[in-house]
Amino acid sequence: MPGGERRAPYLCGQLYATLEALSVIGTGGAGMARPEEVRRAMQPPRTVLLRHLRAVGEHLHLAVRRSPAHAEAAAEVFAAIPGFVPAGGLPAGNLGVAEAAEFTAGYEAQRSVYEEKHGPLMRRAGRAP
């Protein structure tokens, strides 16, 4: 990103990865990580991301019930959410090819951060560590 500026599609990818991490930490489920679900999050991002944002409270609650380590990781991931919401709001329309590539880059970059930082808490079925 030129000058460190992150555009809305990149931020949305980071937000999706953050919501996915919170879901995995809370539920242990891998549903959001399926490639078709990641692609679906781009068409349009506002609809999908708002739906996942509504589940945040449940995922936090479940993480706290799982273990102190899960609770701590979930709290950290939760605190990152506002930093990934674009200032202009979530895009309402479908992403074009270039924007989808930005979304994917943001998703993969942020997902890697969580995988590295939270290791075993982020292991999920069907994904390589």
C-alpha cells in the first residue's frame, strides 16, 4: 500500500480475518475459513461482514467459557475490530477484480498474524497450520 494507506477492500479483508479468528477461538469451527465463504464475503462485503459482526458477542462468550487462554486471545482479537472498519463504512457493492485481490491480501496478511500469535488456538480442521 503506498504510504502505508490501507484502502477499504484491504481493511475489509483484515476485518474478515479478525472475525474469523474470533469465531475459531470461540467455537473451534472452521466455517468462515472455507474458500467459498471467504469469496462470498466480497459480494458485497457490507452484508456479510455485518452478519458476522452481530455474532461477536456470542463468540466472546464461548471463548471465555473454553479457557483463560481462549478468553485472553479473544479479548485481543476483539479489540482489533474497530481498526479494520473503513472510515467510509463497509462497501455496499460487490468488489471488482482489483478490489477482490486487495481484500484477499488483507485477509491473508491478518490471518497470518493471528495464526502466528495464537498458534494452537487457531488450529482448525481442513487448514494447514
